[in-house]
Amino acid sequence: MTGELATLLLCDGRLPVGAYTYSAGLEPAVAAGLTRDQVPGLLRARLRTVSVTEAAAAVLALRAGLRDPVDHAPVQAALAARTPTAPLREASAALGRGVHRLARRLAADHPAVAALEHAAVPGTAPARPLRPIVTGALAAALGVGEAALARTVLYDDLQTVTSAALKLLPGDPLDAVAWILACEPQLEAAVAESRAVTSADSLPARSAPLTEQWALEHPHNERRLFLA
Amino acid sequence: MPDSPLLPSDAHASSAHSAHTSSPQSTHAHGAHPPTRRALRVGVAGPVGTGKSSILATLCGQLADSLAMAVVTNDIYTDEDARFLRSAGVLPTDRIHAVETGACPHTAIRDDISANLDAVEDLEAAHGPLDVVLVESGGDNLTATFSPALVDAQIFCLDVAGGGDVARKGGPGIRGADLLVVNKTDLAPYVGVDVTRMVADARGARDERPVLALSKNDPDSVAELADWLRDTLARHRAGTLVPRDPGPMAPHSHPHPRP
């Protein structure tokens, strides 16, 4: 298994894992006043902060998934600590649940997938593995490489924002494609940074305070379309 | 229970009303599923404003005293329908979950059912064992139906106020749902619709599958709706209910020239 087809599957928005319920922070940002011309800036900001952290966590989970025995708990704990806002941890766990359902269907017996049952740290919320951990475990089972995995996680975040923008800040859909392609230098830098991380302790920990604040406000918005 | 035109012929073998307490029957038709204790999942789909939430409220009002029930709503904005149902007071509020659908209600019930499966599983974990989980679709178009991986049976809901010709338009929900409801029949005189004609059109599109002319102000029709659900639950318990996809768009009926 070369993992190349699996890579395409993992970054396809049609993968049935519930990702369409998520706006990657765009809906809370729009509620706080973010305008359409600021979307490219939001994309770059996410690449430098929350997205690179998630991509690096996924790479660590992939590596953990190829060891014997598999232990996802240190990466789960490190990523949870770097996701200080409870609604974002819960959203990540909810999204991870969809990927986990898929992983059980595709590769339930793979040690990386089986070990997800013990990824969550007992007594702490969320009680489920965060999405990057699950994605990394599935990547291990499907033979996806580190760079491809990191790029998939980063690309998915960009595509999630721009496709939500089509609903929240409608405009020319072709603009959204151009926004993503314009992020390539920052995205590739984040791929390299993700692969350079060698342990859970050295997972990037950059604060994105507005993202956190907006996410805290979002559950109180009674007219919301998206999970977060 | 009197014979009802809504019930399939095999339903009379078991008493629907004893479903709650009966143990699963071990003898059933060839090809049937094994008996199950998982909650019966029933989807309610149909266009916006036809009365899906009202059907849920009616079913809960009729049956929640005798069955353990819970509800999942899918709406454009998170919890519009959930709030309606909570305010109707027919179920404890923590038995009503709303899922975010990212403005894709049809996706959430058919193409990618993750969010709804999560909600159903959470309700069963928190309140189980449950007898019935009702899943309400967001209002959508005539092609929106539930995946058989999400629900065991589905109701498609039209209403007379949407126009008497809608039943003739066909589509997978009208043609293939387990039950087609023509709702708000009490409004027919005010909107100039002939209910008998509309129901006949609907029956014509559905082979032998049942059609119910429903008004929440008509107790007989409400009783028939409740009986349909009890019977469906009995068949689910007995392992004879096989979830069916209503299928693709109805084939068009004009003759094609032969090559």
C-alpha cells in the first residue's frame, strides 16, 4: 500500500466523516465582524498557529502508530493542552469521532487504530481522541507518509474555511480556490515545521487568542450553521 | 387493534400494541434480520413547512408515556426545531438533540450521516435502552431521503397547503418512503385542495406503500399514525423490518423511441 490513494481520500471533502459541520473558526469569526477581504489573512494566521499544531500532532500520532506498542496518550495530552478553549477541544473530538468511525471500518485491527480506544486521558475532557490523533492513526494504517499527512491536515483546514465562506460570506467560488493556492509558501513551511517536531513536548504552542475568544462565544449563537 | 390500511399484510401476525413488553420473535420470514434491541430509528423528511416537527410532537405526545423515546433534529440553524419540540413539552428536553448541518441538511441525512449517528448513539448511551429515536430532517426538496444506514424506516411528509399537485411530482421520498403523510388536511377547504384526489395521486405513485391523510386535529388520523409507528417497532423487534433506501429519482414515464 503506497498511501497515495489514501492521501487523496483523506483530503477529499466528500469523505463521509462529518467535516461539513465545521467552519474551522470562520463562522465565529464572521459573527465577530470578520469580512470577506480578511479571509486570506485568517487562512495564513491559522496556518501559523492552530493548523501547524494540528498537523504536527497528526505526524506524531502517525509515528506513534507505527511503534510497538502504540501509545497515543502523550500526543493527545499535548494537543489538548495546546487547545485551551473547551469548545474547540470538543469540536476536535466530535470531528475525530467521525474519522474514528471510518478508521474502525477500514482498519479496525491495525494497532494504530486499535490504540485509539486508549488515547484519551482518563478523567479529562474530551473523553475521545482529538481529530489529528485519529487522522494520524488512520494514516499509519493506510500507509500515508508524514509530509502527505501534514499537507492533508493543513489543506483540509484551508478548504474548510473557504468552503464555509461560500455560505457565510458569499462571493465568487473561484476566489476561494485562488486564496488557497496563494497560501502555498506558508503551507509548505508548516509541512516542514510539522515534520521537524520530534516529541509531544516540542509540539508548537502558539496562541491564537481571537480564535479562542470567538470559539467561546460561538455556542451562545442561536443562529449558527456550524459546530465551530 | 382494528385492521388499518397503513399496516403491511405481515404486520397482523404480531400484536403491535404488545411490542414494548414482548420478547423478540424468533420465527420470521426468509431473509429477515435477526431480532434486535437497538432502538428503532425513524426518519421524518419532507419540504420546509409541511409539519415534520409537528409530526414528531404528535408521535411523542401519543407514545412517550408507553415507549422510551428521543429525538434528533437537523435544521438550517442549529436548534430551531429542537426549541419548538422542547417548548411543546412532549419529551424531557435532554432527550432532544440538535445537530449542526453546515447548511447541508440533505448531506446530513444521506451522504454523510456522521453527525446524526453521533447524536443517536449519544442519546442511546445517555438514556438507553430506548425504544424509538425519531430523526427529523431539515426541510429540503423532494429528493432528500434518509440513508438506510441512519434510519430503519422513514416518513415523508407533504401538506395540502403546499399544493394538491405535489404528490404527482414524485421523487424518491414520495414514491419510496415507508409512510407518506399528506398533512394539514383540515386546511384543505381554505387552500382549494381536494384531499381525496391528492391522496389518490399519492397512492398511485407508491404501489402498495401506505399513505396517511393526517391532521393533528383529527384524532382518528393521529391514532393511525401512532399505530403505524407501533407496528413498525414490532417488526423492528421481530427482525422483519429491513431498512430500504427509497431509491433514486423516479423514472420518467414517457415512452422512449426504440433504437
